[in-house]
Amino acid sequence: MNLKNNTTHGSIEEGKRSIHWTEMHMPLLSELKSQFAKEQPFAGLTIGVCIHVEPKTAVLCRTLQAGGANVVLTGSPGTTKDAVAAALQEEGITVYGQRSDRRNEHLQNIHNVLRHHPHLLMDNGADLARTLIQHYDNNSLIGGTEETTTGANLLREETGENIPFPIIVINDSPLKRIMENEHGVGQTIIEGFMRTTNLILPTRRFVIVGYGTCGRGIARYLRNLGSQVVVIETDPIAGLEAALDGFRVARLEDTFAFAQVYITVTGRPNAILKEHFSQMNDGTILANAGHFSWEMDLESLRQDAQHTEQLTADIEQFTLANGRRLMLLTQGEMLNLAGGSGNPAETMDLGLSLQAASLLYLVQQRQHLIFGPQPVPHSVNNTIAGQMLKHLSYKI
Ligand SMILES: NC(=O)c1ccc[n+]([C@@H]2O[C@H](COP(=O)([O-])OP(=O)(O)OC[C@H]3O[C@@H](n4cnc5c(N)ncnc54)[C@H](O)[C@@H]3O)[C@@H](O)[C@H]2O)c1
């Protein structure tokens, strides 16, 4: 559904004010916007964007629009801020989707974006790229960017070498992994947990499933706030790193008595399975920070529950046959986005500037590009890192 008149969860003015606040804290995108406004690198081009519809993405879309682009946007299930979508619509950016969308509506939104025949894609979870490869002939496509680990894995594993356009994998940039995944997600998963539960962090017993860049950040931030943290890892190297960082590394099966909260962040399906739920303590909280809610077998949880009750907008209680109650936060969608404000403006300034600068690179180098997934060019990483360091440093 096109959101032009949908202001159910906030007014256009509210959306504009939240974009204004965010824009003030995204200096790298502001600089790119000035550059794009002068040079018009995207004049005549349509850019299809699939990134969470919230204020930081709005700043990105404005930046691309300033460079002459026709921007068509959709987000992810459960994370769309309707007031922001409405504000962008008013500025001439087409937005598909709303906060209440689930997976089916999301897939329709993806098709709606692709029907605009984009010349460039900005993807998050490879939904645009995979759907385009499966269902559309688009000879005018120059290339795209992919934001996430999950999307990059899906593209590499499903389509292998047969991707008929260049796709720059933003998540492979060391900059993004350090600043956004580790520090951004670390800080904001805590915000999402506190907002949705209103519970104390010191002494609370967390199990973090997956110790990649995001899991490492979440585990470290929780520990710094006094929580007890155990890590589950399938990769022995990442597990060793967690152990050397001072965390207890365990098998999932050994954590049921300890855990008060599970947070999955593996980028893979079914890290927590049907048979695990009944062994958890009464009152155990389940949350996900990974891109898709598939990290827990929620379908089985829903089917097997004797009784389900929505306690608050963000907490769903499942009573199992053994009488124990499990509490699912934000339907298993990303806790920091669905239950909080998402990654901090400064961290997304870096990630989204990498995206915008990579699109510029694709347009400028379009005659010399190779097809398939590829890293962010070194020159782009270097420039963005230097600019961010300049903004974060205090001159004494
Ligand atoms: N919430 C956000 O704002 C946000 C931001 C960036 C990335 N992400 C998402 O978070 C997820 C993780 O991203 P990342 O960059 O940390 O990925 P990563 O690949 O660096 O780390 C994932 C880790 O999980 C481990 N793992 C895989 N399956 C497992 C299992 N069954 N049990 C335990 N460990 C397992 C892997 O060995 C790996 O170490 C992805 O889905 C990514 O898209 C979310």
C-alpha cells in the first residue's frame, strides 16, 4: 500500500521534526547532500531502496534526491515509522509499506518498488536483489548495494556467481562492522530491551546466541552495565574470542537453568528450536537482534502454545503445555528497531554514507564494473573513515 494518506501512527509534522533532529547528527550525509546537489550524479536515475523506514533512512533518501534521483522506498516488516513515511511522501519520495506490515505485505512492497524499474538498488536483506533476479528483466540496472550480513549470505549462497549486476556489500566494510554492528547495535539493543520491558540490567542473566560483530557488541555493552552474560557460538574461532573476552561460552542445552533472557543474533535460521522452548524457565524472555525473526522457531512456539496473550504492544506471552510462560519481545523482529529508535544517528551516518558513496562509485565506474558481490572500494572506506574521525574528534 502506498502510504500517502496514512498517518495512523503519527502526523507528517511529527515525521518531519524527527527527520530534522536526526539530520543534525548526520554530518557525513549532509556533506554528501551538498556535493550531490551541485553535481547531480543521479539525474534521470531511479533508486529502489529497501531499508527500514525511519528518520536516518529519510536523511539518506533526501541526500539521494538532492543528487537528482527519483527515490522509491520500502522498509522491513514491523519497523516502519509511519509518520516518517508520510513526511517523505510529501517531499516526493514514493514509500510503500506501513508498520503493521508482515512478511506477505512486505513482499508485495518489494514488487511495488521493482515495478518502478530502478537503475540502482539499495538493499537490506537482499529482498530487492533476489526478487529482481527471480521475477524481472531489468536491462537498465547499473548495480546495487547490500547492507547486511544476512543479505550477503543469501545472495552468495543462493545465486552464487550468477548475479547479473555488480553489488557492493556494505557489511563487509570494516568501518560498518566496527561502528554500526558492534557499537550501534550494542547500545541500541539495550535501549530496546529497557524500553519494552522496563526491567533492571545489573544482575540480569542474558544468553547471547551468536558472537559475531553484533553479538560481541551486545554482550560487551550488557556486561558493562552489570548483566551476567553467557555466549553460544557454533564457530570455534568466534567462541574462542568470546572466551578470551572473558565470557562463559556454553552449549544452548546447558543454559536453560541460567537464562532469564535469550537474544539471538546469528544471521541464520533456527538457532533456537522447537524442543528448546519447553526446557526454558517460567518467565524467560525471548528477543532477536538478527535481521529476520527466523532465528527462533516461532511458528512452532505459536503452534505448541496452549494459550497466547499480548501483555503489552511489545510483549507476547506464550503459555506452554508444561505451564511455563515464555515472553517474546517485538514479535521476534529486531529489538532495537521494532522496540527502540534503531541504531544511533552517528553510526548510521557512517553506514548510509558508505551506501550513498558506493552508489556514486557504481554510477561513475559503470563502464568498468565486474558483476557479483564485491567489497566497498578502499578509496570509499578511507574517505568516509577520515571524515567520521574528523567529526567525532574534539580538537583541544
Ligand atoms: N539489529 C540491527 O540493527 C542489526 C545491524 C546489523 C546487522 N544485523 C543483523 O544481525 C545478524 C548478525 O550480524 P553479524 O554482523 O553479527 O554477523 P556475523 O556473521 O559477524 O556473526 C554471526 C555469528 O553467529 C554465529 N552463529 C551462526 N549460527 C549460530 C547458531 N545456530 N548458534 C550460535 N551461533 C551461531 C556465527 O558463527 C557468527 O559468529 C545478521 O542477521 C545481521 O543482518 C542487525
